[in-house]
Amino acid sequence: MKALLTILFIIAIASVAWAEKPVQTIDDPVFLVECAFQNVVYNWDFAESDYGFTNAECDVEGVPVWDYGYWPSGDIVCWGTTFDGNYPSEAGQSLISPSFLVDASTYMVEVRHGYNIETSYDGGNLSVNGVVVEPMIGYPDDEISDSTGFYAWCVDGEPGFTGYSGDNPVSSCFDLSAFLGEEVQLSFDFGSDSSVTYPGWAIFRVSVGSDVVPVDGTTWSAVKGMFR
């Protein structure tokens, strides 16, 4: 009898927690912008190859989600958080790019992607050498899973992509000039909490370049001066 009462108590708590979450709404995407490239150094188009991107742990208890394959809607080859239904609860994993040196020709990153993620509670973002980098016009949410009752692995309390980006792929541009002179890897971190899941995050292409064409013989001090 005591065991039955315990189970009923747990179910009641879970029901209250679920009731706190709003119903997902689909809004017009507004957080998108393409990079003003003058030259592109790396064009990692995942329709052609996985380009050596790898999975990595970003939270010891997060469930792995990133995989390379055909995205269900449109049969497009990409890196995605799941290819069989919705991403799992308690997801938490990073997708890591090959390393590259950030200089005057490689300080802009454009991500061609799409997402349908539980608004505010689950999400993903880009970090570079352990630092979260915001797209040029910001993330849709300043603080993923700010509820004390839910925890999103890897991205809890961080800004990130969450909600619905629309039916077609969108572009987001990131400025890495703060990392000039550093060897970096891009880390696409994704996390979800304990309930309510959606199709997830798909990344179709990552391009690295700049809006300037470096001149031979340019000194490092001159290059850095461009970003002050």
C-alpha cells in the first residue's frame, strides 16, 4: 500500500510539473542573418561529407544525440540531433568541428541550420574554446531553462536557439574576432530536460571566412587593430 501511495505521489508531482509548461507555438523566424563574406576559407557542406566533425560529451549525464545522416523532412544529409522521431529527454552532447586558426580571413562563421525545440526549456548554442558565442543579432532566448524545476543538460541557464525557426533552413552569423590568433574548435552544444521533446536541431552547412581580404605582409598588430 505504501509503495502504491509513493507511485501516485510521484505521478502527481510529474503532472503538476508538466502543467507548468506552455504549449509550443510556431512564430515567424526573426533571429537570422547571413555573413557578409568577401572570402570563404572553409565551406563545410554536410550534403557532401561529415567533414570530420565529431561528437563530444558536454555534460556527464546527458544522453548522446548528434548523428550524421538524412534529416527526415526533405531527405537532406546533415548533422542532426536525431533522425528517428523527437530528440530524447535528458539529452546533452556537443558536435565539434575541426580546429582552425582565427585570423583576418577566418573570424566569421555562418551556420545554415533549422530547429524545432521545446521553447525556453531545451536548446542549443555555439561555444568556442569553452565560451558561448552569440550570433550577431542574438539568440532567441537569453536563458535556456530558467525554471528551477527543470534542467537542460549542457546549456542550462545559457543563451541559445530554442523554439521553431520555420519550415526552411535559416542562417546565423557569428563574429569570432575576440579569438584572433587562437586555435579554436566550434562546439555546437545541445541539451534537453526531463519532459516534452520535439524534432530538434539540424545543421546543414558551416562556412568560415571574413568580410575582408587580407593583404600579403599585413602585420598582426595591423590585423588586430581592425577589430578594436
